[in-house]
Amino acid sequence: MKKDADILKQMGRDTGMRVPDGYFENFTSRMVSQLGEPQIVKEKVTVWKRVTPWLYLAAVFCGIALMVRIFIPEKESPASITETEMTITNENIEDYLFYSNVDEYSVYEYLALGE
């Protein structure tokens, strides 16, 4: 066990990298002189840059509305049901009476009252 504990001493801690003497003493002054004065550039705000977020927001809402319309089917409204019921013609009545257990009086009563 003694041999394993001395591995760091055997390898040494020297990596070969050294910092020159006095490097960090004048580091900030050298860095500021190399960078120079900061230049602030003001961009002109165009109409497009002002309108772009609103257009993106409108596009998102349009996309959501389109997805809702595509993925959620519309339910049949009562108005469309009554319109289809009112389009019964004489030919359809005969077929309906023949294939159902409704008598003629009930059909005429229904058509006369319009319910």
C-alpha cells in the first residue's frame, strides 16, 4: 500500500507549462490597449423589425386555428339537420313508408306541422 500512495511523488506535478514572470501584473493594461475603445453601433429600427414579432404571432394563431379545424371534426348543427329533413320529396316518402313502420298519416302530419 505504501507504494500506491507514492505514485504522485513518482510522477511529479510538473506539467511543463509555466507562466512568464510578471505576466499578470500588467495583463489588464495590455488587454485594454490591444482592444481599444469600445464602439457602440446603433442599428436603425426598420418597419420590418417592428412588425416581424406581430407577424410571427399571427402565424402561430393561424396555425393553431388550422390544426384545430383539421384534427377536430365539426359537429353537425341542428340547422343542417332540419334542412335535410325538409328536403323529402314524394318519391322519397313512398320509399320511406315502404321500408319503415311509419304510416302515411304520421308523415303527412309531420310535413304539415313542419316539426
